Amino acid sequence: MAIIALVFAIFWGALSGQFVVQCIMSFIVAAISLTAIAISKVPRSMNVAGTLTGTGQLIIFGVLFVGGNWLSSKYIIDYGTWNSNSIAAMLSFLASTIYCIRQVPGKILLTKMCGFTPGFMDAQMREPPNTRIAFARKWRADAAAQTRFGA
């Protein structure tokens, strides 16, 4: 039984790290989209959809994180003591958070470009999902070069 609890602690630590990063990213997406509703030239309906999507994700992943921590701390992981389960959960949480947090700047750039750059959302939808962030960086660099050199 102790081995199963340890495996669950490692699994839950990694999963909860992803939930926290997703909550942070969803909050940022909702805030950027909400700001874009007021000051962007992109159609408001797109930014309202971004705000609602970000808020919905924030609620879902927040409930999963809080509920999962409540369940795991009630039955399996005792966070009040330094036993093997709590240490394993904290280390896997930390490792998962570090791994996932590296993706946040690219997702923020993608959200800003979709919210504030007219025509970008339609253009990036034609790209494969795994190349959209690189596409956003190239689009931003090309726009900056055109502005600087008057092309």
C-alpha cells in the first residue's frame, strides 16, 4: 500500500504543477483578452471568446487543483509532515512546474498577437498547432522590420 501511495503522490505532484501553471496562464489569457476588448482593432467577438475561454479554463483548473489537493491531503499525502509521500509530491510538483512554465511566454505572445493584431488569428489557424508560436514570433519580427525600415 505504501508503494501505491508513493506513486500516487508523485503522479499528483506532477499533475498539480500543471494545474497551477494552467491557472496562471488562463488568468493571463483572460486579462489580455479583456484588455483587448476595450482597445484593440480586432473584432470584439474574438476577444470576448478569448476572455470567456480563459475564465472557463481558470475555473476548471482551479477547481481541479484545489479539489485534488483536498482529496490527496485528506486520504494519501500528509503535507504537515516530511514523509516520503509529501517530499515526492513536492519534488514532482516543482519539476512539473519548471517544465511547464517554459511554455508560458510563447502562449502569452500568441494571445497578445491574436487579441491585438488584426488578421493574425486567421493566419495562425492555417499553421500546424506545433508551429504557431514560431509563426507568431516571425510575424512580430517581420512587422517590426517593416516599421523600422518603411518596407
